[in-house]
Amino acid sequence: MLEVFFPELKKQAEEWVQHYGYTALFILSFTESVLQPVPPFPFITAAPLFKLDPYVAGLVALVGNVLGALVAYFLARYVGEGFVRKLLGEKRFLKGEALFNRYGFWAVLIGEPYKLVCWLSGIFGMPLWRFLLASLIARGVRIAFFVFWGDLLRRWVS
């Protein structure tokens, strides 16, 4: 689906990972938590094709995702509700507010897109430790799924 809306961005991300490996994966993971639409997950699964270890790729992606999430969380707190309302649009903002009012911690665990969850966590003042714990669990489980498939691919191509 990403190819339909952002074909050049997807192609550029593939070239970055091909040339810069883990560094590119870290940057993709970090920025995906803040704003950009290219997720790191396909690159974790395809890590062996980029001559990367899927376990290291998963760890790099997890660290990048969570650090980027912290940036989005603190940016949202800094720039304030008005800016985030404009950034997300009124409809998404109200939907996110209802989600956080109802589910709180669980909204971070199961909410997508992750960047939206990060911004809303900061705006609605979720305690930082709860946000980090939920992010580590949610991203860790999701990334582990892609590491599993990447490991299978590594075994198949070896």
C-alpha cells in the first residue's frame, strides 16, 4: 500500500538501507515514530537480503522507534494542543482523545498509527513511565514478529 502513495519515498528508503544498513534502519525507525510514513518492519524481515542480521535489525529498529516516540511525546507537550489539533486535524484529534480517555495505557499498546499515539500521549499528559512501558511492550512484540520472519528468511537464503 505504501508503494501506491509514496513510491519514491519507499524506493529511497530501500536504497538507504542497502547503502547504510543499520544506520538507515535506525533513522527510518526514529522518524517513523515522529512523522514520516515508511515503517521499518519490511526492512527487518528483509534484513538478510540487505546483508543484515534480523535480530540486530530488530534491536536497532526498537531503539530507534522508542527514541523517536520520546521526541514526538515531548514535541507534543512543547508545541501544545492547538498545534497538534492543526497537525492531526480535528477529526483525528477528537478520535484520539476519546481513545485515550477510554483506554489510556492500552491505547498505546494497540493504537495505530504509532506516530499519532506518540503525539497524543504527550498532549494528553500520559505519565512518561507508562508511555515508555507501553511503547516498549507494543513495539517489542511487533518487531519480534518481523524478526521471526526475518530469521526464517535468513535460514532459507543461507
